[in-house]
Amino acid sequence: MSKIMKITLPGMPPLEREMIALRIANMLEDGAYVNLGIGIPTLVSNWIEGRDIIIQSEIGMLKCGPLAEEGEIDQDRINASCQFVRDMPGTSYFNVETSFAMIRGGCMDVAVLGALQVSARGDLAGWNTPARGLGKRGNIGGSMDLAVGAKKVIVAMEHFTTNGEPKILTECSYPLTAKACVDVIVTNYALIEVTAKGLVLREAIPGVSAEEVQKMTAAPLIVAEDFHEMEL
Amino acid sequence: MDKVYSSVEAAIEDVFDGAIIAFGGFFSAGRPAALTLALSKRGVKNLTVVVQQVGTGNEEMLELVVNGQIKRAVCNYPFPRSASKGARHPFEQAVRKGEIGLEIYPIGTFVEKLRCAGAGIPAFYTAAGAGTVVAEGKEVRVFNGIEYLLELALPVDFAFVHAWKGDHEGNLVYRFTAQNYNNAMAMAAKVTIAEVETLVETGGLNPNFIHTPGIFVKRVVETGKPELSGFSLGGI
């Protein structure tokens, strides 16, 4: 495969992080229990207000509410990203052993996670950037439990690193979070499903062709029969 | 039965060099700030600390780092999220220099190791970490076609926990997300020391709503509420 590089396209600019989150919010079904990781995944919560979707925070909170406003700050009420939040009618609090029983026990319908790399098989690397120079040490947090425990894993990430390196690869080169765990990848250019046959390109943002997404992706893509423009 | 101590200093008087100590708290919420500061003043060394992260949200732990009291840390999210903050962070620097040894587990594994220690279960299998560096050196077993790792229970000598309310017999109630690891750590320890924001008379807590029953708690000391961590205002 020729060198993969970030290219400038004449059409629409790549999606903002908030729009990646919106595309994912539109994928969630009413009645779902969902855990949102740090970064772009957290932004999904901005798009589900009023919907029947319950957010779990692995610190030990179900039906986690929106971010707290000035004056509502309470250091005993934070989400797993250490942001002050509100509770809502029906919220519950519990300990971390119960929280991870929910996660490993198969109660989480969806986990939306950030990623540094995703492989063609759906391997996820998201906890350790080798450039930081900490070797095998890093912040694992709840990512490994979520990756193996959630019924569906959606990755929310940009298509390239800040240095323009591709993040979707035949094999991950960074330390893994879990093997073959990713179901769907949503980036600022495309929506790609991980299947037994390989990566299936289902949607691209307006003005970007399937060929152009392939040029930007360091793993082979199968173009879906119903490949279409991403709607937001 | 009365487990109340008059001061944090008295409550930790027998903490010894080389002890394994678990600290409750998820970033800033539910951290035993007063007990941690008392430990830094006591100056015992070669400690193994079992705690989500060292010095991010629980800045009191940095005193132990700077004093050179920590030999080893068992964590799940040890470092600041940002690499540039990490480059200035005493704990990360001590780990990079090899002054503090570090073991890392996924959160679910970390807390289950503690819970199992308290529940008389020596080891358990979990799928978290299979096929990753976490699996190195561990027994792998396949159940129903899925790989699981054998993880060992993690008993500790002392647990420092923080509760909203406690009574004289050690029954504890936590507030909102400040529960986090405090219950599992209280179960895992030979000696659990609870700092409570408000001490109530025995009988003063609703018995339907006790989070940690007093049998898991040896000592109780009233400390009030810890100050808001400056870190927590920004999130990670």
C-alpha cells in the first residue's frame, strides 16, 4: 500500500469533534444503557438530552446528568472524567465493584471509547502512547473492562493523529486495550463497521468519496453496497 | 463497642515501615485527605500504596512522594492524563527514575482484587486485559471460547477510607460518587481506619442505608470535609 497521508479535500471540511459525537448519538437506541469514555465520547451526552438513554459513569453513577453549572459544584458528585455533574430523577449511586459488575456482566449496551489506533480486526489501542516514554506503564482506567464487557463498542476518534499519521491500520503498533472488540468506528471523515470479512465503509462525509477514504486509511476497506453520504 | 479515636495521629499510630496501605478516592471524590496528611507527618517509609492515582485530585499523596515514603504503587490510572502535566508531576518523575515501582490493573480488576481479598476468595478470572500487556506472566484460561486471566486477590495491611457519616461502631455511609473504592478497600484490610465528615451516636444512622457495615472498620475519626481539590475544577 502506498504511503497514507492526510489530504486536503475540496468538499466539506472534516467533521468537528461535536459532529462525530452527534453521528454516534444518532446511532444509539432509546432504552440503551451507555458508558462514555474520555474525550470525544463525552460529547455524545450533549446530543441525547430528552432521550430515553441512561449514561453510566464507572465511578459509580447511573443516569448521570449534565455538567453542573457554577453554584452547583459538589466535589462528591463527579463523573469518571472528574467533571462536576448533576443527578436526575432516577439517578443511583453505587460503589466501583458494583459499577464494574455492570460493565463486565454484560449490562452495558454500548461503550463509546476514544482510540489511538484501531486495526482491521477491530483491535483497539487506546491507553498508551509510546511517544510518552513510559513503556508498559500508562493509564488503563476502565477501558479494558469496557472493551471486553460492553455489548457494542463504538470508537469515536479523528481519522489521523495530530502528526497526520493514520489511526486505522492493518495491525495496531501501540499496546492494545483489547483484541477484536470494536464494532463501529466513527471518524471526522467516515463511518466504518468492523465485520468478520474486514472493515466495511458505510458512510463518508459530504464531498468525500469512498476512494478518498480508502486513500486516507491504512487498512483495506470494503465499500458497502449501500455506501452513502453521512447525514447529521 | 466504641471505635472512635480522638485524632488522625492516634488512629494511624501503628502504621509501620513497609506496610501495604489502600487509599479510597476516585480523583478528588472520597479521598482520605486528613489521614494521608497525617501519614506524611508520621514519616514511615517503604510503603506500598494501593490507590487509583497518585497526586491527581488527591494532591495530599504528593507529600508521601516528595518525602520518599513510597516504595511501590498499585494503581489503575496512575499518571496525569496530559503528558506535559506528567513531565512536571513528582509521582510520574519518581516512577520514571525507578524510585517508585508501579503495578497497573484495569479498574474492574483492581477493585475486584480488593473485594476478593475481603471476601475470602484468593483469585478470580476476568477477560479484562487478555491479549494485552496486562496478561504477561498470568495464567490464561478459556471459558466458552473467551480468554480470561487469573488475577490474585490483593489483601492490604491498612485501608484509609473517607465517609460522609459514621457511627461509634464503624458503620459508614458515603455521599454520591464519593463511595467509589472505599467499601472494597475497607473489606480488604486487616485494619481499616475511617475518617468521617460527621460522627454520629450509635443508632444515629438509618440501618437500612449503611454502605459499609462496622465489622469491616476498626477505627473511626471525625475529620470534617476535605477542601475542594484545585485539580478537580478543571476535570482531567
